[in-house]
Amino acid sequence: MDRGEIEALREKVSCAAVLEQTGFAIDVKESTRRAVKFRRRGEIIIVTHEGRGWFDPLSDAKGDVFALVEHLDRVSFPACVEKVANLVGFEISAPEWQPRIADGQSELSISDRWQARRCPWPGSSTWRYLHDERCLPTAIIRAAIKRNLLREGPQGSMWAAHWNQAGVVTGWEARGPQYRGFASGGKKVLFRLGSDAPVRLAVTEAAIDAMSLAAIEGLRDGTLYLSTGGGWSPTTAAALGALASGPNIQLVAATDANPQGDTFAERLRGLADEVGCDWVRLRPPEEDWNEALKLRAKRGTEKRKREDGGKEGEACRMRTARVKGGFARLKPALDPGGRDAGGRQGVMKD
């Protein structure tokens, strides 16, 4: 084929077609119109630029449709061209998208857009979402607001800030009842809640999970609760490396209890080996830490209802007094031989 024919193929065949034909499926819940997430067992590929581009959030791999075939099949460029040519006319499954929420004021800088939004307050839509739906205790929400980590987003959504080492907001995770995404034009670095001089770094995949783990552990002294926002960009890796390079640091892979979480945990193990710090896997008892928090809240409410003679109460209305030290400190999941999911002897310390 000449160059013109190759360019025509690039326009006719989307990356989504390649992925669906090779057994990947769309994760509608975690996709947006601009970034469609595909999963195949533990593998993840994000399709961008209306199907013309892609990237692997767990590595530095990215490119066009030909690079995708080469990445998946490890074949030569001529073989990539032949496979792409065979997909001309292939139609992918159409996901049912939720309406996209615009950040608003997109002509402003990331910092200006952040400052233009109000912090949540008791009774606001974002506060109710975090407290009533996500079961985050009042003390944790207030701690996040005090550190300038939360803003009211559109339509009841929450903005959770990512900050770089210089103390500049680079973007935010946006979550709401009908929406999830990241600030358009923003850059994922790290969401940070907790100690200013940490010796323990608890790394999660979402800001709500970081806050949930902080609630379960009662904002454990010396711990910095972090979220990568579900990605592994060079800036995120560099920020984690800088934090983990301090003296006597323990890097805790508090990622989700699923194949993606296990992959993230292994990346964190590799980072710990690079900088020479301790590493441990802390697996949530449910799929993620927010699910674990909601289950604990539900059980606590059921117990209080029994004690109060069956009075009604909402699962997420946890007593603030229970936040600090009210939950048992979680231990990493150990097998019968006393080893964690990564094969290491359990080393978690209170």
C-alpha cells in the first residue's frame, strides 16, 4: 500500500473496532465520550480522539490504530496494515452514554476554574453526595475541605483536587450520581489527604477511596492518603517516587480488589524497589474502599437500630465520634502461610 491508502485505513478503522474484535469490552460506567475505557481481563485500553487514538493507563504505550495492533499482537507493520484492512466496515457496540457535564468556564485556566467554585458546605448537593450516598463522615469531609481539596461541581458532582509538588492545582477528579471524569485540560498528579510529614503512603485509585480509607483508619497518624485518579502518568510516577524516596517510608498499595488493582499494586511494588522503600499490599474487603466503608456504615446502623428498638436511620449517617480511632486498623489480606497478595510476609504496623 502507498501512503495515501494507509492514511485512508487510519480514517476508516477505529481503535475501538480493533479492541472489540480482539475480546475487549467497553466499560460504560468508567467511560466518557472523550475517553472510552475498554477492558479484557486485567488489561485496560483508553480510546481517545473519537476512536483515532489510544493509550494504556498502566504503561507509556499509546498511538494510532496501527500502533494498537502492534501493541496487542506484537507483529510487524505490514501485518498490522493487513489486520486493520480486514476491519474496514466493522461496527462496534454503541454504549449508552450519560449526559456529559461540562466543567464550565473552559476559557479560564485550571487554577481560575478551581477558585471560581465554592467549597462544599453542610446541606449542599456535593456534601449530601459525599455524606449520604458515599458514607463519608463529617470529620473526613471537613478535613478535605480544610486542605483545599474539595469543590462543588455541576449537577451535584464533587471535584477532588490533584496537586503537584509545588502546591499548584493541576486538575480534579469529578464524581457525581450520574458522572465521573477528570478536568478537561487538567493533568493527573496526586490527590493528597493527611500528614504533611508522612512515613506511610496509602495509594488508592480514586479520591473517594482515599477519603474512605482515611475514614476507616481514623486518619492514621503519619499517613498520607493518595489517589492517582485511576491513571499512571509520568507525572504521577514522578510525584510518587519523590514521596517514597524519603527516609523510612512505607508504600502501601491500597488499590482495588480486582485485576486492575492488582496491576497497580505491582507497579507500586516496582516503584518501591526502585527507590528502596518498604512495600505492602492492603486489599479492601470489598471491591474498593468506599464499598467497604458503606458496608461498615450499614452494619453500624443496623446494630444501633437493634439497640434503639428498631428506630429508623440511614446507613451513611455515621456518628462523627466513630471516625477517630472508631474502626479497627485494617491488616493486609494474608494467605494461610502468613503472606500477603504480593507473596511477601505481612509487615503492616499500627
